[in-house]
Amino acid sequence: QVQLVDAGGGLVQAGDSLRLSCAASGRTVSTYAVGWFRKAPGKDREFVAAIRWSTGRTYYADFVQGRFTISRDNSENTVYLQMSSLKFEDTAVYYCAASPLIRDKVVRVAERVHYWGQGTQVTVSS
């Protein structure tokens, strides 16, 4: 089992920055990809970004458009999502997610995620 605790959400204005964190514990995530999904009201949960723990390779959804950066701290077993130039449409609950790779590919579909954090609310006012 992997336990994920995500934090760092809040209320910000459009154009502001925010950093989310996801602390992993329990089973090792060295062979996993850890990242973030988000769910806005009335929409499905969607992939945002992920990082392969072993190599540090990163993956992003197209809508990120260079505004978000995902990183990891091996010593603290924590993944960070630095979000900049936030837009109103980034408003959502952000969930940390961890999954083993499938055929060496990162999971980008919510239904295939193995472990979830509890979620942290990000609200961007326009």
C-alpha cells in the first residue's frame, strides 16, 4: 500500500502561483510514476502532470502549456507541482496519484490510478 498526502491548495488570483506537495509513504514508489490529476465541477477527473520516480522524466497535459513544473525530492519522498500563471479554469480539486508504469507508460487515465491522495482545493479568482 502507498499512502499519499497532498497539500498546498488555496485561493489565489489569476496570474498568481501556487505550489502543491504530495508526500508518499508506505510501499516504495521507486518503480512508480507519481503525479497529479484534477477535477473541476461538472467535469471528469483529468491528468495534469506526472514524474517517473526512478528517472525523473516528466509528463504534462497539453493545457499546462509550460505553466506547471513537477519535481520530486527523493530524500523526503515528496512530489511538488509548481503552478504559475494560474487561470480561472485551473480551479479544481487537485489529487495526487501514484501508479506503476503500464508497458513502460505513465498512467494518464483516472480509472487506472492505483493510489490517490485526499485532494486539495485550488481556487483561482478572475
